[in-house]
Amino acid sequence: MSNAYYEKIARINLTTGEIKVEPLDLKIAQKFIGGRGLGTKILYDEGVATADPLSADNKLVYITGPMTGSNSPSSGRYMVVTKSPLTGMIACANSGGIWGAKLKFAGWDALIVEGVAPEWSYINITDDKIEILDAREYLGMLSEEMDDKLKAKHGDACSVLNIGPAGEKQVLLAAVMNDKDRAAGRSGTGAVMGSKKLKAIVVTATRKQLDVIADVEALKEANKACLKIMTANPLTGEGLRALGTASLVNVINGIGALPTKNWQESYCPTADQFSGETLAEKYLVKPGACYHCPIACGRVIKHDDKIVGGPEYEPLWAYGSDCGNDDLYTIDECNRLCNEYGLDAIGVPCTIAAAMELYQNGCIKEEDCAGVPLEWGSKEALIEWTKRMGDPKTELDWLMSSGSARLCEHYGHPEFSMSVKKQEIPAYDARAIQGIGINYATANCGAAHVRGYMIAPEVLGIPAQLDRTVTDEKAGWAKTFQDLTAVIDSMGNCLFTSFALGAPEYASLLNAATGTNYTPEELLEVGDRIFNIERMFNKAAGMKPEDDRLPKRLLTEPISNGPSKGMVNKLDITLPQYYAARGWVNAFPTDETLKKLGLDECVGK
Amino acid sequence: MIEVRFFATLREGRGKIVQVPAEEVFTAADLLRRFAIPSEEVAILLINGFHSKPQDPVKDGDIISLFPPVGGG
């Protein structure tokens, strides 16, 4: 019976070259949905939590969800799940484009990549056929050129996932790139690929759509209902297409939550110069969309004489105000370099910002900078240090490419690293927005905004407007947002659909496609289960309760300027409330909570 | 004076920033009427950086920021 899975996983051992086809355990798949949930379950069961992340013992799971490649809205997502070399904890980097849908069309729910190739290799998939090929001729190549060369070799119908020079060198901020400008960007997944001498995965599929939907008519109806809601919603129907995520620059600056100069300030008077409005006016060619996405939040821009993927809100902020820069052209260039070298476009600029604060305080000296001082707002520094971090050579290049936590620790100033679990914090000052701080502190992958996007209710008024300055009820909201996000990620839909859709709509899509009968409440419980197994992976990996923290600056240094001047984050109030809501004690689930969620395999661990 | 800042599509035909004499308006809704902006087109209304409603009072020296639906991640 059809159920939206092809019920097939390829296990590819790069050490031996053995490729095994394994059946998907449908019962487990439905219990964890797929994608992020199932990927974590696989790694937990296979004992990867205790592996050295850059050794042959770590595994890379490239995984789709049951909705990936379906006709449901924004269904092009796949995930790279592995143990992160940056955080030492679970990594689940999520990307769009077309690659994930093609992997599914080729008939694969997931690839599990193990071992280390004897020589640099890439994997070529054409429907059922999987082969490991020699990648030595692509070494040192930037991501886009390699994409073009592999397309020339395997045909325009293929889709390419690859790493750039950063991944090859196992840079801890290395991303996995696909379709040239989409990135599974965070937690250093590109470094894990590099450690396995795996340069790319090329997919060609004969199928053009899924032919394993449980109830085609029911899915058609559910899609229609969801599209109607999304089209009528001002944000998913129009707002994101018009200005992209970049439209947030002025909003977040307007409330005084735009981190500036490594979070020493939270308001940037010249933010409009690198805003979505200015991007649209000066460089936008057209909106860009991933597979089957009616939202089209992507930015296709003209940069010099080339048409390239433009910056999202995150690099705009991080290469902008956080580095004391307001030159949009420089941000476009740095964003392009991140795509080309295969780098996390949040982690890299945030680390440069931390380095600039170290330079400001005399910890990094001018003579350490090989001719490019790390001065606030230096365009040359932003461009040159991005290149250096993508292809490190000197000791400082390597230190910076390892992320702000390791860099600032080295100089004896860990407080300058604006990170959680060694991963850099995204673009919203948690002193001015209380609930997002809970999510930063507790996200299992380290600081992330896309694990429980509290900005929606606290700033954008979706689905209701909460007071951003208070802690009341934020713990419960954060938990619900985290659980629903885990569901959406695991289904293979884009999180942005949740600006318009809620748990009832996701249940209707999933049930129609897979033949399950989840109620919205049961679906949220699946999300809770996924969040908890991630946490148990982290516990097995050595996570400590004190890892659920925020940088000291956010807790003890009041915001110094702008509308939110004087505010600090009150995690001491919200974190115990959050643990109570989760059924956790000292950062970890009790056995009772694990049993309630059906995670018997984790009980007593 | 009251400073009104327009963002995204609300800039069309209005510019980025306009100063309005404080004695001519009492609430944010008065400003929306003055600039012919239907209240349903304003998703986020900030008075001095804090979320506010059209009926909220405005006074001399206030900064009013008006956004249509915007968002992202």
C-alpha cells in the first residue's frame, strides 16, 4: 500500500565501497515522520552520539520527509543529519532547492553515508543505480563551478549537492551546498562530508512526481485548502515574495533588537542601507522559489555582471550591523563567497564580528592580520576574511574558521562569543525579545532561530501578538513552536508555510499522503518525541545542563542604545518554566516523560 | 513634530520619512487617515519601537513606524 515513502534507504560505506539497499521500517518512520525526526532516530540507534564527529565512525544521513517532492506547498526540503563537529551534538541542517525532491523521485527516502573514502569521491545516483566515482579533478574548486562541471558530465537534468574548499578542509563552519545557492548551512555538516572525502552527491531521477501517495484525492483537497489559506495570508501570499526575508532588517531594527558590533549595540541608525527595501531597489532581478513553493522568498540579484542568489536576512544583518558595516554591495559579495566556498553565512560573519571586538580590545593585533586589520565596517576585511575562513592557511585563519567560541576562548575572552553550544546566535537580540532566548538556549543543534521561531508571535503577531518584553507564558509558547517545527521539518515542508498553516493543516496533508490518522494534538506529540530524542542524543554525546545557556552579555549587560535600551534576557525565570513544560529535570527528560512519549529505548540512559 | 517612518510597500508614493505637526494628530489612526493607509494594510505599527494599536495616542517627538506584512527567518 502506498504511504508517501519509497521504503528504501541506501547505506553507502565509503571505506569499503559497499552499497546496501535497506528497507525502511515503516512503523518507526511513521512514529518519527521522516526527515529530521527519523534521521535523528537512526543515528541514535546506531550509536553515533559517542563518535568523533570528524572520524570514520560518524555518519551522514541525507534524508527526505514523506511530503518531500509531493504537490503540497513548499515541499522541497531535505535534511543533513549528523553529529556536529562544531557543537559536538546533533546537527540537522535543512535545505531547499530541488535536490531533495529529486532524491525522493529517484526512489530514496534517505542515504546513510559511512566510513572514509580512500580517495576523494562523489556519489552519482540515477534512479536505482548508485555509484561512487573519482572526485579528484574537482578538488579545490568553488561550489558553483563544480556544479556546472558535474552538470556538463551527467546532464542538465541532474541536481548537485556539494562542498566547497571549506568543507574539503574540514572547516567547522562549512556548509553543504545544493543547487548552487541553497545551503544546509549550519553546524558544520560540510566538514563532516570533507572528513569522509566526499565532495558531492549528484542525483538524476526519471520520475517527475511522487507515485506513492496514499490517497491522491484527499491530498489534492488538502493541498487546495492549504494553498487557499497561504494565498490569502498577506505574508505567504505576497509579503515574502515582494521583499524576501530581508524585509526584517527594518522591523527588527525598529524595535531595537538588531545586534550591532557583535551585540555591543542593538540599534543601527543606517540599517535601511542594507534592508530588503534597498536590496529590491538596487539589485533585485526577481524572486526565487524552491521546489513547488508558492511563497518564493528567495532573492535573485544582479551582482557585478552575474545573476546570483542574493542574501537572506541573516547574512544581511550579520555582515551588516553586526560587523559595523552598512554597504550592501559588500554584503552581496560576502554572501556569494559563502556560497562559493561552502560556508555558514551566519556563523562566518558572526565570528568575524567577534574577531572585530577582539581587535577593538587589542587581543588580536594588527600584525596578526596579514595586512587586513579586523576593523569595524572594513569592507576589505569582510571580503578577505571570508575567503580566508573558506580556505584557511595561517593560524588565525584556522582559529576564525573554527567559530567564535573557540576563537574567543583562545584569546581568553569567551564572553565575546555570541554563541550557544558553540554555534553562533542568529539575528534577534534576546534581551529585547524574551521568548526567542528560551529557544536559543535550548535548541538541540545549538543557537538557532528556526527551531522555535518565537519572532512570529513576539514581533510579527503570528498567530497572535505577544508582548516581546515580558516572560509570561513564553515557555509554553516556545515548546509548542519547537514541537510544531520538528513536525514540519520531518515532513519535508518549509517552515515558512507555518506563517499561514497550523497543526490541523499539517495533519490533513500528512494523513492524506501517508495514510495515517494523526490528530493535530497527536502530531504535536510526535514533535515533542522528536525534540526529546534529539536531547537524548545530546545527553549521550556528553551535553551538560550548563550547555542550555545564553551568553553572559545577554543576561547581564543591558542593551546600550535604541528603543530597547536597558533590557536584559530573563532566562533565570523562563528556563525552569520551560523544563517544567517539557517534563525535564536539569535539562534532560525524566524516564516518565520518555515513557509517555514512547521513547522506551532512551529510558534509563 | 511626529516622525512617521514608512517601510516596504507603504513607501510607494509616500517616501521614507515624513514629519507631521504634533497638534494635527491625536492617535496613530489619525496618521493612517492622513496618509490614506487602510488599517488592515498595516501589520506592524510601532510607536517608539513598541507594538501599538491605531487607537493609541501619539505625541510630540514620537517616532511612528508602519510596516505591511513582512517576515522571514
